[in-house]
Amino acid sequence: MASAGDIPALARVWHDAWHSSHAALDPDVAARRPLRFFEERIATAIGHCVAACVGGEVVGFSSWEGEGIGQVFVLPAWHGRGVAARVLDAAEKALAAEGHSRIWLQCRKGNDRARAFYEKHGWAVVREDDHSLGHMEGRKPVIVWRLEKQLK
């Protein structure tokens, strides 16, 4: 589990990974999502968050709330090394331990790499939903894929 002392590192991972994977999809939002935006938000998730560390450096994390996974982010330099699979698995196990049998997450429509990753790990798109992305000045409407997975 992550702790309050991990907040700066978790925020940096979230900031760098989000901008790497989402800035091209939402450049107007990216321009209004500085590091401070992520620092403020990760603090609210710290009680349900797991970090992946390599050599003492936080390189990825996942967080969850209720029966949903809110974030799965890995530093771009660590993509393709199994970190995302490990933090996703940790979130799934935590949700199972909390008694959830069917879980969900949202993935920004157009983030095909993430969608393929989730489908590879047993998730299925069940529908598209209206959603919004927050930034320092408000929110922007977007479409997300809702993916679900039945836990064993």
C-alpha cells in the first residue's frame, strides 16, 4: 500500500504518464493539468492505492474506490516491463478482498493502447459513457469506454 510520504512521487508518475498517453487526445485539458493538479488528487486516493517501486523509485501505481479502479499509471520509461500488470493485479486483488465480484474501470475513448492492455488482462468493454476530465479551471466532456471484469 502507498502512504502519504509517497504522494509527491505518485503525483509525478500520474502527471508524466497521463500527459504521455492523453495529451494528444485532449491537448486543451493537458495544458491545464500541471503537477499540482495531480498532487491534490492523489492525496484523496492514498488509502486505496498501491505503488510499484524499483530501487526505491515509484514507477507506477493503481488506485480504487468502491468497486471501480480509478487509476492505473506507469512512468513511460517503464512501459512494457510488467509494472502495469502488477499494479492492476494488486488493485483487482484488493477489490476481491473487499468482497467485490464484478469490477469496472473507465478508459478514455481513443486510448487504444490502454484498451488493448486491459482486454489482454481479461477486461471487456461493455459500453461507452459520457464523462468529463477535470483540470485546474473546470471540466471538459469526453467519451470513455466502460470496461468490466468478473473476478473469480
